[in-house]
Amino acid sequence: MNPQAKFIFSMSLLLGTAITISSNHWVIAWTGLEINTLAILPLVSKSHHPRAIEASTKYFLIQATASTLLLFSSMTNAWFTGQWDITQLTHPVSCMLLTTAISMKLGLVPFHFWFPEVLQGTSLMTSLLLATVMKFPPTILLFLTSSSLNPTLLSTMAIASAALGGWMGLNQTQIRKIMAFSSISHLGWMTIILIYDPKLTLITFYLYSLTTAAIFSTLNSTNTLKLSTLITAWSKVPTLAATLMLTLLSLAGLPPLTGFLPKWLIIQELTKQELTTTANIIALLSLLGLFFYLRLAYCATITLPPNSTNHMKQWQTSKSVNTLISTLTLLSIMLLPLSPTILTIV
């Protein structure tokens, strides 16, 4: 892709995100979401491969439908209450429509079908944008309207997302699909605490984005797309293969790594709200995700192929590790001791 065009699309992504998260009017927020959608489409389809074109078409249709629902929700609320302010969403029908629209944009169950297919059809770094940057504006809209949303509906969708994200990731061999179902599972954790402590949703999203960025950057530097190539990735950059294991375990939420912090705080808050059963269910469902994270970590560092593979081994192709990858990996592994500072800042 032309560097100037890529720069324009990247700036448009930042602009659309900034417009949405800083607006207090529904039409302005909708405009930011549309700018985001139009900016990411050329990045998704830049390889001109049929899978990429299919992914961009699916993404456009889903996002256009969700944006239409969101605009209809805000118009319905304005019709009955006379309010266009984002924080003044009070009409029950509008709240239901908004929940549906944001769930479609994020890929929450039962509107998750498009997300794994779109991630599988595009490059690793564009997949990173779809899993993190593109989910930030809808998450902020959920944050701003959290007091108006239906707790029962959100809890049901959250538990279903955590269950399906873990369950569907078990039998995948394509790493982008595994990361897609991982994203769906983490969205369940973010959604279940949204009503009771919205700030925890943001903390979970920030730490998830940090860890996912470290993983995708590592996979991109080793050009790893599936488990069979991950097995031989150690021969390219052994240091990255070792740190990838720790980053994956952090994403799984194992102590004492960074990813344990949001799950610990969410379970603690649910227990304070006397939702012990819900906390137990979502904690047990995270074990499904832990299984495929362990499988990825096992393939990345411990196993050697027991027989000849179709992939040519490369010995020490790069002895230096990118500074950005090192920083992201370090943060995604070792932030737990700084948790009091993180909670104070957020």
C-alpha cells in the first residue's frame, strides 16, 4: 500500500476514535464510528486476496448495520425524551437497541460470528487494530451509558461470551482465530463488570490491549500464522519464543503476571456485589481459555516437531529484538506490582 495512503487511513482511525470518545452528542459519536469504519476497510483489504475482500465486505456490512441501529436508538430516545446527550439514554427500547448495536460492533455473543472470519482474512497487524483500537470507541460508549443498561441482559451476554470464546478456541489451529475467540472471551469479562464498576471495564480493556499488542507484534516479527509454524518459531528468535510464552500466560490471567490483575479485581467486585455464583461461573469458564493459551505456550517454547514438517527451519535469522516488542512484552508481564498506581491513575 502507498505510504501516504496508509498514513491518511491511520490518521483517520485516530481522528474517528478521538471524535467518538470526546463527544457528548449521539450524532457526533456516530460520525466518529463511521470514520473509523471507512478508515479500516482499505487496511483490511489491502492484500487484494479473496479472503481479504471477503473479510472487508463482512466487516462493512456488520458495522453499517450496527451503526444504523445505534443511530436509530439515539433517535428513538430523542423522540421520547428530547435528549441527544449520550449520558441521558433513559428509554427502555433505546437501551435495548443500543446494547444490540454495541454488541454487534464489539463481537459479543450472539453477534460474534463475523469476528473470527474477519481476523482470519486479514494480516496480523490489521488484526491487532481490529481487536484493540476498533473496539475502544464502542467500549467508551458502553462506559458512558452503563447506568442505563439492563444488568440481566449484559450478564447473560457476558457469560455466554466467556463460555463460547473459551469453547470455540479449543479446536482451532489458526492463531488469528484463536486470538479472535480470546477477544470474545475477554469481552465477556469486560461486560459482566460494566454495571457495577465501569472503571474496571476500562482497566481490563487497557491491559488486554497491551498484552494483545505484545503477542501480535511477536507473531508478526516471526511471521507465525498457525500452530505448525509456531512450533518452529523458536529457531528464528529464541528470545521472543521464550517471552511469548509468558505473554500468553499473562493473557490467560495466571498470577503473578499482569493479566491476573483485571480478573482478580472483577471477581473481587462481583463478590462484593453478592454475585458469588456469577463470579464462580465466569472464573470456571476462564479455564477453557487457559487450555488453549497453554497449548500455544507449549508449542512456542517446549515442543520440537517429532517428525519432518513442511516448514523450513531458519537458524538465528535475527539476533536482535525490536525495542517496541520488548517494551510491550515487559509491561504485559510485570505490571502486577504496580497495580495500586494503575488503580489510582484510572
